[in-house]
Amino acid sequence: MNKLLKNLPESTRQTIVAAFPLFLVIIFFIFVGKYGISKVTDLRSQIKTAQNSETILTQKLNILQTISSTAESGARAASLAVPATNPSLIVVSQLRNLATGNGVIISAIKSTMGAASVAGLNQAIISFTVNGTREQIFKFLSSIDKIAPISLVDKIRMTEGGGVLQADIGIKTFWADFPKTIPPVTTPISDLTPAEKETLTKILGLIQPNFTEVTAAQGEVNPNPFGQ
Amino acid sequence: MPVKLNLLPPELAVSKNLSQLLKALRAMGVIGVAAFLAFGIGIGVFIIFSTVSLNGINASITRLKAQVSSQQKSEQLIILLKDRIAKTASVQSMPGSLVNLQAIEPFLLGLSGSSYINQMSVGPESLTLSVNLKTNTDLSTFIKSCQGSDVFKSVNLTSFNLSPATGYSVEITALKK
């Protein structure tokens, strides 16, 4: 290098020697700058993502801690409003209770499968006949949308004679599979919207079915039930 | 008085202009090195602080994830609740016949005991009612109720008969509003 420089004219040699540090600094700036700036950008993006996740998790934890008591009672009532299996038997029981409460006679109860599942909702159609006075029948029909599982009055056909009204009624009742997966832990969760809270209030106001728990019979256990 | 002596051989001497340029280049080199050092140290410090900060946030995320996972039962309940609420809202938005029945109810409950419903079919979109009215009062009450009511989109009188034995037989078709 020195030999090469010595062969050059003095002015060129001195120019190279003076410009070399500047040239070196420019090269370093380019390489260090490229690495440094990409590293800084990468770190900033990682911090931003991490901060977002932290915010989401903090909000999620707050919601989970505050909503848990409402969620438990609400989920129980909502699961009875739209159960996971065909609720025809429960609806029939509820209709019988309503009929007794309103003093009407219910008969000819039939249940059939409804139309194919729409938006995850399965339908069963329950048809039946009720006899009673005009006021009793109207009151009975108006009560149908107040029972759980949720039922929709589809068709009504009425005839009246001798002070007794007979109504042939078709109602739809619904069920849907429960959700099978929960989203990843970093997925945000939102509190109930005002519309959802309103629907939940309606659900909580529905007439819940009575389930009777059958207990085992008391008494002595036969040690040899197949013996003589 | 000091005397300036140049003892360099004449072949090593450079012109005055080049000398100034070389001086400027040397100065720029020194400034460049200083700037580079400042830049390098700045980036290094920033990277160290950012890494420490990132590690702190990641530790916080790990702790929060554990806390959220411990509340998994609540999360399952909320997801179930929201799903059932959506399904309930979907059912409630479906058309039903009860609205039409509740709309016609005041017309019928105002009638006297001698008048009766001959036949009534109520569907989600419309209803057809055939009613036997024994007295003129019942007839006028019923017609006035139909005229004065705005609960239906339209009410059409499809049939009107008078029989001395059964009284007035009125049939209407009403469309949901």
C-alpha cells in the first residue's frame, strides 16, 4: 500500500490520505445505519405489537373479572332460552303449565322437525289445539313468547261456537349447538353491548322450565334382588 | 521577527488551493468520525433501552396471559352468553303471528257475547277473519274499530252478508304493517 502510494504524485497521495478517513466514515455510516435503523424499526414494531397485546389482555382481564357474575346467571338462562338439543319436550311441558295457568284445555300435541338449519338454528314445529273462552285463549297465546325455550307462534286458526273458542296453533321452537372453541388468549373480548344487554334482560324475564330431580328411593337395599 | 522556513523538498510541496482542500477534507473527516461515534452510541443506547422495555412488556404479557387463562371458565361463559344472545335476537327478528293476533285482539274483545268468531286464520304476514255479529251495535263497533285503527297496513272487507237467522257475517283480510 505504502509502495503504491509512494509511486503516486505528492498531491494525489496527500488527497487520498486526507480523504480516506472521510470515505471510511461514510462507509461505516452506510453499514451501521442500515443495520441500526432496521434494528430500531424492528424493535419499535415489536414494542408496539407487545403494547397492543398488553392493552388487550389488561382489558380482557378486567372484563372477565367484572362480568363473571353476570355471565354465570345469564349463560344459564340463555342456555335454557336456546338450548343445545331439541327442546320440544320442555316446550310441551311449558305449554301444559301455561294452559293450566290460563284455564284452557290443551290437546292433540304433535312435534315435528322444522325447516333445515338457518344460521346455526334448528327448528322443531309443535302443533296443538286449545279450547277455552276468547279471553283465556288470547291470554294463553300472548304468554307463549314469555316462555323458555324461546318459541315463535307461527300459525293460528280459530273457530268459535257455543261460547267456546277452539284454536289450532303451530309454534316453532329452536335449538343450536353450543360454541365448541374459544378464541386465542390474545383475542380481545368486548363487554355486552346495550342491544345485547336488552336481549339478556328479556331472556332473564322468561318463564323458566321447572326441572324436578328424581332422588333414589329410600329404604332397605335388597341384598339378593334376583333371588327368590 | 520569526521567519517562516519551508525545508520540504520542492517536489513534496502542494499548491495553495489543494492545501486548503486537504485541510477541509481532514476537518470533515474528524467531524464525520465524531458524528459517526455519536450516531453509533445513540443507536446502541436506543437498542439497549428498547430491548429492556420490550422484555418488561413481554414479562407483563406472560403474567397477564396466565391470569386470563385462570379466568377461562368466565371466558367460556361469556362466549356462550354472547352466542345465545345472538341466537335469541335472531329468533326474535323472525316474523311471527302473535303481532297480528295482538293487533286484532281489541276488535274482538269488545264484541258482545252473542257475536262470535266464525273462523280466523292468523299468519306472520296477514290474517283473515270471518265474524258473525248479531247486533247492529256489534257491527258498528267492529266497523268503526277497523276504520279507526292504524295497526294494519290495510284492511279489506272481502265479504258482507246479512241473514235473519245468524245476523251479519263479515269477513276481512288484514295485512301486517
